[in-house]
Amino acid sequence: MPITITTDNNTTRIIIIDRFDYSIHTEFRSAYKDTPKNSEFIIDMRQASYMDSSALGMLLLLREHLGDGASKISIIGCSPEIKKIFEISNFHALFNLS
């Protein structure tokens, strides 16, 4: 599976495995489409080796679903290469990166 989804109370953890690209858009969207607006998300990138611009779009759609609440989405465990993509695209200003 390219992603693993777990939910604990009001927090959903989406673990990205290998590639964060358009190939997982259906699974990624299904992880949040029925969640309430006050939900919190952790996007765990520790197992991700690749990310493209479609992944950035998927993150924006998640943010939009939650009402543009950047504090509700944390992105953790990014490799230096993926972190650089977030910085170049200025997404570090939109999401909590750690």
C-alpha cells in the first residue's frame, strides 16, 4: 500500500510510503473526505522517498477541506530533499513542518 491511515480521536495520521505523487490521490482524498472540519492531520513522510507537484496540490486540497487551517496539519519526518521542495514552493509557511 502506498499510504497507511490511522485515526485516534480527532487526529488522522497519513503515512506516505515511497512516492507521494498523483498515483495515491484517490487514497489520500479518501483519508479526509468524510472528516469534520475540526480534525487534525499528521502527514508522516519518514518513509517517503519522492514527492512531486501533485502532492503539493493534494496537501492544498486537504488544507482547503479543513478551512485553510494550517495549524491543523503537521508534516513530519521529511528528508532533506523533500523539505527543500516545501521551502522552494513556500509551503513551509502554509503547514507545520517538523
